[in-house]
Amino acid sequence: MTSRLQLLVILLLLQGCKNDQNDSGSPQAHRANAITLTNQQQAIAGIELGEPGKKTLKKVIKANGMLDVPPQSMVTIAAPMAGFVKATKLLQGMRVKKGEVLVELYHQEYIQLQQDYLNTLSQREYLKAEYERQLELSAENINAQKTLQRAKADYQSADISLQALKARLDLINISTQQLLDKGIQNSIYLYSPISGFVTEVNVNPGKFVNPSDVLFKIIDPEHLHVELYVFEKDLPMLQTGQAVSFSLVDESKERHATVYLIGKEIGPDRTVRIHCHMEKDYPELIPGLYLKAWIETSSHAATVIPEESVLTLENKHYAFLTADNATFNLVEIKTGITDSGEVEILDQTPFTDSTRVVIKGAYTLLSMLKNMEGD
């Protein structure tokens, strides 16, 4: 229906142009690539005029990427020793604080390890006393040197065993001082090493877990950043400190970041990884979201006209210009960057201070001009 209405408008205008030509004797298409319309004809055709504007245009590199966090902001929790899950309150998406209990585990090996430590501690105290006694006897030349050396070796061996057992207890978060004060405990507890959000939960009460099993994953979104992938051909134009605008896929809201690091390795897909820091925190964002971005490499002042004014014919660009608001000349123009619906004019020769440009109805004018030339 729309195309039929446009065709009707063009036919009416052409008829009006012909009538004017018969009345005045001067053709409306009085020279090639020019057409003259009355104010009424312009109104019917929906012709609107405007002036070229000035704008700072940005040359940008388009890139895709995702939101990510640095390795130190993402932790995987595993059990240092095999055991059974006794209790956990965590759910995916919950926030945890650094040092908060994540899970309680139990196993007879935990009890055995504590028993071995207490037995070795007692044995070491006896061997230490024996070694000190042999030292006194050796000083008085009462015992043999061999006996002293054996006592020293036994004491040192027990001391090493005790240190190793303490290290193993530290791994399962059992304090040796607490063990001496309160005795053997049946369970061990795993604590969160960072503050953040739980992104993965793989345990439930009664489940047996091995040291190789992933129990939880926790992410700290405080250091969320933008990871972009830029093709190698664009690499020479990149440098740290450049401004970045980005938005999530299928979203129009624009956010801002800055190029912080440029990768030194080209991937199999011939792209380079670019690390960007966001200008401020965006609480609604989470790691893993895909995004599209524009990296600003340079900017310059330019003369622009609306994109709707530009006509493309046989790989060339044209616009209708007028100096008297009545005669419209189809002029070839040299265009540059397109930004936010406006096109840069590289050669400003056709434009003067009095030049106005057709900003709406350019294709209608073109159709009228071609039809009149055909007549």
C-alpha cells in the first residue's frame, strides 16, 4: 500500500511539473541532474531541507567479547582429604564472606591423623628427654658416642614426623593448639578464601568426596572486567588507555571501559585478546555475559549530513543540494565515516554557506528526476 501511495504522489508531482512547464514555457528539469519544485509540490512529496552540520566523529574498531574476572577472583573449593559431607547451607547464587564456613566433613581418617599427632608428640617428648640425658652422660664420658648419636637420630626423626603431621592437620583446618586444649574432634570445616558469590554447588549431606572433586566455585565480581577479541589487522591501531563503549548482546544500554592490556599472542582464529577495565562498577553485570564493543582509536571534527540524505548509485554517493530552496541539484559527494546516523563529507567543495541539503524525500526526488528525463 505504501509503495502504491508513493507512486501516486510521484505521478501527481510529475503531472504538476508538466503543467507548470506548459504554462511557463520553462522546463522544470531545465538541466541534467536538476529539478525545480514549487513549495506545494515539495510539501506533497514530503521534502525537508537542512544544513550540513559539524560533529566530532570517532573512528572505532568493532569487537566482540565477554565479561570475566581475573584468576585470583575465582576459586574452586575441594576437600584436602577424602570424607563424607556432614552439612552445608550453600545454594548457587548465595553470597559468602571470606572465612565463612562452607561445608562440614567427617571421616575416620581425620580422627586417626589427630591420634597419630598426639602419639608422636608424646613420643618426641620422651626421645627429647632421653637425648638430653645422653648429652649429660657424654659430657662426663660415661656413655659411648654411638649411644648419643642414636638418641639424637631418634629424637630428630620424631620431631620431623611431628612437623609433617602438623602440616597435614593444617591442611584440614585442625589447629594443633586446639587439639591439645579440647582433644580430638570428629569433623573438619572448609572455609571460603574470598568474599563473593557461589556459582557452583556439587555436594549434599552424606555424599563422599575425594580431593579431586570440585565442591564449590566462588567468584568475586568486584574486579569484573571486559575481555575483547580483536582481529590482527586492527592490532596496529590499538594502544592502552583508549576509550571503549560496550553493551550486552540484544541490549541498547551503553557502558564504558578503558583498554588496560593488549595481548601478545594471536589465537587460532587470528584474534588478539584485549583486557579492559570498566570505568565504574555495574552491579547488574555478572561474569560470562557476552557483549559487543567499540574501541575508539581516533576522533576528528567533520562536516556531516544525515544518512538519509545520501543516495547510492552504481557504487557512488550523491545528495540533492539547493541554494534557493526550489531547484535541487543531484551532486556526487565523497563520504567518510558513518556515526549515529550521520555521514562525514570528505570533499566540501559542493557546499557553501548558503547550501541546504534534502534530508527527507531524497529518493522521491530521484524518482521524479529520472522520470522527467525519460520524458
